[in-house]
Amino acid sequence: MSVIQVAWYLCMNLLNLQKVKLKPANDPPVGELSDKIHYECHFCGKTCGLSLENREICERISGGDFFYCPFCVRHDYYTKSSQHILPLSFRSVMGYFYHALYSNKVRKMWLSEIKDYESEHVKIGLQSPIFNYDPDTCLWFIDFSKVGHGRKKVEVEEVLKTVMNILACFNLYEHLHGNPNRFYEKYREAIVKFHENRYRPNDRRFLIPTLTTVGNADFPKGITMESTRDFLPNKMRTK
């Protein structure tokens, strides 16, 4: 027997290798592995990881054929009343700041500033009882069933005032070359139309205007003004 054969024999005995027959599991996965199953919410579009148990709870409560994330189930966005909910976001502003002012060759903003703007806009928006915020998607949800004329409702002007205050916290006059009022007008027109007709375009269910016509900067390769709609603060990296 050669030296190599002897060494191989000794290794095999030390490891005590055995043949293992794999069988398919009859029971669904539980514990840590099940937490990695991801689902897309029918209302807010968020992809979230849930255990099978928590998914079943969401489905049991919503009672429909579509999956709704815990956030939307918690706030009854799976019911018919969701027709009164307008999802909107200001994440295109933060996307512009990050890609055009922070990540650019000539840095005009620090990452800490963007994070401060994010925190401040949340504080301002949550002062309104009809504004609801999901930090996972950076989406706001305005309940227009509470907007209108009446003793227990707020006027649509109050909604617009909150939007104006949020935009003001970003100091757009300092960071943009154009007139920020044109950017605000995009929100105002869409909000008034939704208030009066409960209307949003099928391909623009979320109200997320971009800084087109008021922002003027070179983006890194692969980034466009349109792509800032999908920007999320958790994508920010120190450079």
C-alpha cells in the first residue's frame, strides 16, 4: 500500500464518514429559515421578510386573495377605506441630495446633513394626525376620509400646509437652482385632484414628484432624475 493510500485510509477512519440519505421535509420550515421568505405588499408595494406564521396572521386578518404587509394590515389599508388613502413621499428629494450633491465629484452636502433632513421631515409630518409614515419605504399615507368640510374634518388647505412645511425643512432654495415653488405645485395639484376625485394615474399610484426643472446637477453613471423616486435612505453609504 502506498503512502498516499495509507494517509487516505487514516483520514477516512478519523472522520468516520457515513452515507446520509436526504428526505423531503413534510412540515413547513419554522424558526430562523422561515424569516427569510419575502412577500410583496399589494397596497404599498413593500417587500418584507416574514415567517409563515406571521404571513398567515396577515392573511387571516385581511381575508383577501392578496398579501398585505403588517404595516398596512395594522392601519386597515386592506379594506375598502383604502380608496381614501393617498400614498406620497419626499424620497426623491433625499435621492437628489445623495446622488447629485453628496456622491458627485464636487461634494456640496454631507451624509449627516441628509440624515438630519430625513429625521426633520418625519418630525414635521407626524405632527399632523392624518399623516401616517412607514420608515421602511419612506412613504407617507394621508387619510382623506378625514379631509373635507365638517366639524370633525380638516380642510384640504391643512394638508397642503403640512406638505409645504415638510418641503421647507429641506432648504430647497439653498440647494436648487430653480424655483422650489414649481416642485410644490406638483404636490398641490395632485393632492387637490385626489381630494376631489380620489384619482391617481394607474402608473403613478404613489405621489412622488421629482426635482425635474428645478434641480440641475450631474448624476453618477446609472443614476437619473427618475430613479430618485425609488431612493431609500437605507441605501446611503459613506463615500
